[in-house]
Amino acid sequence: MDEQARIMQTLAGVSLACHSVQGGMALPPPHGHEGADGDGRKQDIGDILHQIMTITDQSLDEAQAKKHGLNCHRMKPALFSVLCEIKEKTGLSIRGAQEEDPPDPQLMRLDNMLLAEGVSGPEKGGGSAAAAAAAAASGGASDNSIEHSDYRAKLTQIRQIYHTELEKYEQACNEFTTHVMNLLREQSRTRPISPKEIERMVGIIHRKFSSIQMQLKQSTCEAVMILRSRFLDARRKRRNFSKQATEVLNEYFYSHLSNPYPSEEAKEELAKKCSITVSQVSNWFGNKRIRYKKNIGKFQEEANLYAAKTAVTATHAVAAAIQNSQTNSPTTPNSGTHSSHRDRISTNSLSLCDSATSNLSFPGSTGSFNLPNSGDMFMSMQSLNGDSYQGSQVGANVQSQVDTLRHVINQTAGYSDGLGANSLYSPHSLNTNGGWQDATTPSSVTSPTEGPGSVHSDTSN
DNA sequence: TTCGATGATTAAAG
DNA sequence: CTTTAATCATCGAA
């Protein structure tokens, strides 16, 4: 715009000069011009203005011709030198000294951020940092990526717009620079323009464009930030799992209480059953283990409920086992000490069956359980006997189910150690360290000693 | 609004 | 990598 005005001026100057100097070419010679200096004053100012105003109407060829005429004018060299002199005097040419190029800190900040967010980085293909992070968070699979796809789609969109705009700006900048340079070169025939000045002009143009670019970058950053915060908000949003899902998870948990660490396959299956992701299953079990361990009493009821629930399905066999356990005193358990693998993979039903058939062994020994904080109890249990059942693949399941039923029976029989929470489902398989002991190690603990409450005695206290 | 339950995230440890 | 333990942030009921 500024440029345009200048161009106009220049052209106007040319045409005026042309007119005055050799008007014969285009316009009828207003006569008397050349000769006397003062005669030019007679020129009506309105005439000049008119010429200026109509300059844009003239054809380009006409202008070229006029320019050419001017350049060929005999006075031109003189005029040029005068201009040079004036310029030198005004010191206009000396100003290119300040070749500053301070990398704008803000621009750098923006650039860094765009790079970090994966907007300006290497080409697509998930190479962006954010996408990579999302992929990492989801284990690379389609786990959470579904949730992240929206985010990534939007990020890609931003990215595209950013690149398109950036390209547009660059192209425009180059075009404009070329244009201005041509113009200046052209003008340099008429007036003195040093290469340095052209350089400076180019610098000015570039700076102008880069400030425009900065706006673009800033807007892009803002967009990414907004998107990001929204995404994080969404990620933080928590939906409770469905009742059915919780039930499935709890069933698994309580039926594998001695080793509640589902294998990868088991996790997948649970995830499928619950319509949640594998990582959610992992989260759930992580939370559950911790919270159960932290306050076993609080989970007694739940434990009973689920254990009973699953046990019901295994009814007869288990019932028989219990019969067995009740009649035979709780002394000689042990049957499955052989196992060395965890029960991780076994499914509920399977383990139940197994339990019923193979694990009736123990009576009052629920094997490996132990309250995390009751050292003395643990001691006593340990001291009792190291044999004990459990440790078999299915040990855990059996153990919990049988245990529960036993407790129920005890309850109905009127047994109770008066400890409320502890009286029912007991937290076995927790070792003194507060960790679940390895199912492979047969831990033992029968609790043969006590009287009526013997069955669950291991946990009481 | 309060408060316990609960899913998710994080650092640290193995 | 998985798991623990702590913590955050939200949900949902009282």
C-alpha cells in the first residue's frame, strides 16, 4: 500500500518529467516550455494534477515509452547526479549499518512449543510428539487411541491449516520481495538506489512478514493449548464402570484372592466381558488390590458376597468339600503342594471344579492368608505347619470359595469370633510384608489349634 | 455441599 | 515393561 503510493508517485514524476521534457511524444507540446525556465510555471497546476490522476488510466506501454523517453533525455545524467548528491547530503544511504537480527525470544518460544506439540515438527505419520505420547499411553494399540483419535484428528487439522497458511505466507513474501526488488532495480535507473538499500528493503519486508507469521504461530499455539486442555479435561473425566462390569471384575478378584493378578490373556478376556480396555482392567485390579489390602475389613462383606456367589455355582462339590473339612478335623490338609504355576490363567469355572475335586484337602486352613498388620498371628500361623494345601493352580479359587462357604456355615452354626468384619471372609494370602504372597509357594497355615472358631481363626484377631 | 467410592495418573521400585 | 502406593479429580448419594 505504501509501496503503491510510491509507485504512483514515481510514475507521476516520470510522466510529468516526460511531459515537460519531451511532451511531443504523447501530448501536444504545451509550447514554450523548454526554452525559458520560468515558462514552466505557467503550467496550470490543475493540469498537473489531472495528469497525476489519470496516470493509472494510461496504458503500460505508454508508461514504458515515457520512461524510456526520460531515460534517454539528455538532462537525465545530470539529474541523476544531482539526486545522488542530495541523497549523500541527507545521509539517507547510510543507514544499513544496523544489521540487527535478534532472534525474537517470543518467536523462539512459539517455535519450540509448536515443535513440541508436533505441529511444526517433521511430517505427519504420527511423528508428532503428542501423537507419540498418546500412542505410548495406550500401549500403541487401539486401546485409548480411540479416545485420543478425536484429539489427534483435531491436532492434524490444526497442523494442516498451519502449514497451508505458512506456505501461503512464505509464497506471498517471496513474491512481494521479488516484486519490490524488480521495482527498485527498475527505479535505480532513475534515482540512486544502492544494493544495500534494496537489501534493507527486503529485510523490512521479511520482518513484516515474519511478524504476520508470528501471529499465525501464536494463533496456532492458542488453538493447540485449548485443544490440549479440553483433551486433558476429557481424559480426567471419569465414568464409573457398569454394574455388570464391576461384578465381573469383583468375581474374578475374589475368586483369585490369593493371587489377584490376572494374566494378560485374562485381562483381555475381562476387558472384553466388561466392555472396557485392558489398561482399565489393570487399573481396576491395581486399585482393588491396594484398597483391599489397605482395609480388608471394609471388603469383608463384598468378599463374602462374591465368593458365595461364585461358590453357589460350584455347589455340590464344594459343599462336599466343606462337609469334609468340617468332619475331618483341620489337621491334615495338603494335596496340591505340587503346583508351581500360578492360577492366573485359570478361569473361574475351571478352578471351581478343580477346587472341588482336588482341593478338599484343607479344612480350616485357608492357606496363605494373613493380615498385613498382624505379625503375631502370622507368626503363629507360620509356626503351625508349612505343609498345607494351596499352591496348586487352582488353589486360590478353591480356597476362597471353600473358605467362604465354610464361614457361612460357621456363621449359621453360631460361630463367631466376635470380630465382626474379620469373622467372615478372611484376607489370606497376604504376607506380612503386605504383599500377596506368591501362589506358588505353598504357604500354609492351617489353623488346627483353635476350637469352634478354628475355621476362620487365622484371621481373627 | 459434603464425603466416601472409584477410575485415572504418577513416581518409584523391581 | 508391571506393580505399588500415593494422589488427583470426579461421581453419586446423603
